[in-house]
Amino acid sequence: MGIRTTLAIAQLKLSYNKARQASITNEILEIVGGAAALEEG
């Protein structure tokens, strides 16, 4: 593989991991929010 291909793959992996982390964070926030709502209700 050439350097450009390697860099492109690295950039795609970074983008994928950022999107995955954002999704995980959102799920955690939903769980915490739901738990807080149950405690109040």
C-alpha cells in the first residue's frame, strides 16, 4: 500500500471511531436520563 492509501485508511478509522464513540455516549446519556426520570417519578 502507498502512503496515501495508508493515510486514507487511518482517516477513515478515526472518523469511524469518533462516530462510534458519539453513539455510545448518546446511549449512556439516554440510560442515565431514564434512570433519573425513574427516581423522580
